[in-house]
Amino acid sequence: MPLAAPPDPLLVLLLGPTASGKTALSLALAQRFHGEIVSCDSVAVYRDCEIGAAKPTTAERAQIPHHLLDVFSPAETCSAGDYSRLARRAIAEITSRNHLPIVTGGTGFYLRALTDGLFPGPPRSSEIRTRLSRSAQRHTSGWLHRMLTRLDPAAAARIHANDTPKLIRAIEVCLAARQPITTAWESGRDPLTGYRLLRIGLNPPRAALYDRINTRARAMFDQELVEETRSLIATYGDSIPVLDALGYRQARQFLQGELTRDQAIAAAQQGHRNYAKRQLTWFRREPDVHWLSGFGDQPEILAAAKCLISERLDKHLASHSS
């Protein structure tokens, strides 16, 4: 009787809102299971964005191999398609070393592109993107979102009014393809295959999460976020997309005299709290998530995550040995 083919390698997807302790949990799990970490963060992928991206420290990166950090210049744009291609390559390399790939981060669109693939949309048009960027600067806040609502109401309902990169891409596709982007979304994707996916979600108590968010946002300003923002502007100009990210946006407003320091901190705190709500809404649409009701740095949450991974690895070994 022929031997059964060994099961696909395990891929851990660690998801959750900002400040929920994903970094701490990913480091502990990587140490325990010979893992390597693949970042899933749309700001951490850029160089020179340390404080605002809340990247792992140099010491933490020295403990465990990290991937998809500091890949792009802030003057460049990392699309979801770019991320998906690079992340899939990193995951394949990690499994080839018989290590456990652990994807961790809070950018839901990147994660969806990694696992489900992307629609075969038209290539990027620098001309259209430049025109849209200039148009947004000339008009009031929400201009791009209103434009997308006219072109594709269904897409506008799924993209936040402040998410400029996604709005520009959606409008670009509508104009270049001469059809709604939702039609392109439905035309087929390239899902990730060859792995057993284990999704672990962090869902801390809301009040405690907001306390951590408020503390971290203030700490970013105490850790020279304003100076980092000033350096980004001096090096790359004041129109790079990363300056629209939470934290950087408020630091830039402070530098421009639009907000006081305390107002900038309060705005950053509110923005991150709102972002956490949107993240949880997005991640609840992910299939088969094992939700853990706590922070990633709590011993009981680490124990539960270890148990989930051990169960899958034990099944792999049992199947392979039989």
C-alpha cells in the first residue's frame, strides 16, 4: 500500500488590533517552535520608520529572524500585491529550512492579499495616480472617497475615507479598466496553497486595549516621533504616503503648527483607537480564527497559543510517522 503524502507545512497567522501584544507573542512562539517572523504591517515595510511603525527593537530582531521589515524606501509604494509576492517568497524560504513561519501584524488587506491572492487588475499608472494625488490636495477632506462613491459605491463602502493609498488604487482601477473595481475583485484570485493555516487572533478587553493604545501613542511622542517625522520630511519630502499613517500624520500637523503637542497626542490616541475598531471588524471576517481573549504578553495567552500550535505540529508528526 503506498505511503500517504506528508501533510502541508504549518503556517501561523497571528492577527489582532494595534497594541494587543502581537510582537511579544510572536517572539515567544518563534523561540519555542524554531520560528521566523514575517511582518504584516503596511508601515513597518518602509525604512527609516521606526517609532511610528512600532517595529520590534534591534535586540528583538537579533533574537529571531524577521522578514518584510525595512524593505522599501519611504519614497516608494509597497502595494498589497508587492507584499503578497515578497511574503510568499519569505514563507517558502522559511519552510525550506524546516522552521515555522509566523506571519504577524495588523494590516488586514496585506493579510488577505497573502492568503486569498489579488484580482488581476490593470498595472499602476503613475499619470493617473499623480492626477488623483494633486486633486485630493486641491479639494476638501473626503474628496477621493466621494469620487469613488460615484464610480463604485460598493468599493467605497469597504474602504475608509482616510485610506488615501487604497482610494487612489481603487479609483485608478475604475478609470484604467473602465469598470468598477468590485467587478475586477470578482474576476478571480490566486489563493495561497501548500500550507495548513492556523489563524490565532488576539481580542483583549476593550477598555484595557484603549488604555494601552493611549499609553503607546503618548510614548511615541516621548520617544521623538516628531523628530523622526521631521527627518522623513527632510529626506523624502512632505508628500510621501507614509506621512498619512497614524502618528506620523499628527506629528506632521504639529510641525506645521496645525495642532499643539497635546492636541497631536490626543488626535493620535483617538485615531489609533478608531483603527483598532476597524481592525477587529476586518479580522472577524477571517475564517477559522482561534480568538484568545487577552494580550499577547500574558502568560495564559502564550500558553493557549502554544497549545494550538503544538496540537497541529503533533498531528503533522503523527500523520508523517504513520
